[in-house]
Amino acid sequence: MELIGVANYAVGFVIMAGIYSIFALGLNVHWGYTGLFNIGIAGFFAVGAYTSALLTTPPPDSAQFEDFVFGGNWSQTGFLDMGIDLWFVLALGGAGLACAVIALVIGYVTLRLNDDYLAIATLGIAEAVRLFFLNEKWVANGSKGLYRIPEFLGDRIAPDQYDYLYLVVVLVVLVVLFLAVQRAVSSPWGRVLKAIREDEVAAEASGKDVFNFKLQSFVLGAVIMGIGGALYAHHIRFLAPATFDPLLATFVIWAMLMVGGTGNNLGAIVGAFVVWGIWTGTQFLPGVFSDPNFRFFMIGVLIVAVMLARPNGLLGEVRRRARGSSSA
């Protein structure tokens, strides 16, 4: 029994670390490869999660919603119930599409700003998204949140086996996104992004449409974050505005990328697992060290230690030198 408990904990840990790895990949597209200082991750996280949940659960009508939550009919499902689990794939796509549209609008306005102003703008927009879901109860039931978000193949898998299935789903999505991003950043398109990151003026002088490339990068990273939000929603199966607090949905993801190494997709994943290990591991520490607030201190210590020992992160970006170049 003890071994089963350890296995269940390990599966739950890998699921959450895998989901946060997807967020870190999206942020790596923004910051690691393009130099876009986005601290509004929570906004795309929320849009992806709520979009997927609203597409697959009943509308949050007062009477209907209360009846559904407290013992209602399980046949009440969202717009994408087709009698099969195709809805799950469509919900992930819907989450990514919603984030793409929002990123397109936001990016068109904010990407003309300098780094500091872009950071402030994205943070403000993320908070506006959270307050929208909190105050507009007709959208997602306000502070009460959405319950009973359906599981993938949930009615065909025993409850005690479901996490093992969802672990495979998360890892498959993570691998697909990792390979897609890896291919994208290794292409001529990705090399332009790196040139913009290194020297935007020089990239523009060489004839590149810097704004359009930045906008494309911003949309791609947002889509990845939206898919991560959808996976989170169907794992936790409960969403409330408090979930998307900037500390929980932005700070932690930035810490993951900084620890793992910006400009390295594998580093983003490694950083996600390391930071999530500290985030969840503190609950097993004795006394005051098990205080939830202590985890912020521990992550801060980790960031400082990594920056001192390995300024580029655990797996920093591998920079290729031009042929014939030599170090002084």
C-alpha cells in the first residue's frame, strides 16, 4: 500500500510538472528566443483554462449550475459533447485559438512598447482577465468557479487508474509541443527571432519586419500557454479566479525558465521539474518549514544559487560560433 501511495504521488507530480513545462516552453518562445518581457502569463493561463472548461461544461446558469454541482445530471455537458472524447482534442484547440486571438490583439498594441512598458502592460492585462472572470458571473460563475470539468475518457477508466492515463496524455502533448518549438526555433524563422533578441535595430536594418516576427512569436507562445491551461483545467477539474494569482501563475513559471536556462527548450522542462519539486516538496518538511510561504523563500534561494553558479541556468542556450571565429 505504501508503494502504491508513492507511485500515485509520483504520477501526480509528473502530471503537474509536465503541465508547467508547457507554460515554460511558451515563455521560452517569448523571452528565451525573442526577448519579449511578458509577465502576464497568468492571463493566457486563465483564458486557455476557462475556454476549455466552458466548451465542455454546462453554462453557469444560476439554477441549472447549482443543480449540476450539487447532484445534477451528468448528461448535462458543454457545447462539444459528441458522445465520444473528441471534445477533449477540440477543447485543447479551442483554448489555443482563443489565446491566439487575444495575443494577436494585445500584441498589436503592446509590442511597439519598450521592454519595461511591455512588462507592465502584460501584467495589467493579465490582472484584467482575472478580474473579468471574477466579476462577470454570467461567464464562469464568478468567485464560485467552475466545477466538475470533465475528464478525458473519464467514464471509461477506473478512477484509481485515471491519473496514469492523464500522465500519458500530458507527456504526449508536451513532447509534441517540444518537438514543434524545437523545429521552429531551429528554422530560419527562429534565427530571425534570435537576431531580434540580440539586436533589434540590426535585425531591422538587415531588412527583417521586426514587428511582425515579434507578433508571430507572441501568438505562438500564447497558444502554447493556452494549451497548458486547458490541460490544467481537465486535471484539477475546478477553476476559480484565485487560481490565476500572479504569484502562482506567473512568478513560478518565470522561476522555472530562469533555473532551467533561457533559450533552451530542454532547460525549460528541466527547470519546471526542479522548481515544482521544491514547490511540492516543502509540504514534507517539519515544523515551520512546511509553511506554504516558505516555498517562495526556497525558490528565491534556488534562483540566486543557480544565477551565481550557472548564470545561464542549469541548461543554458548553446550558442553556435561562426566558422573561422576565434576567442581573444
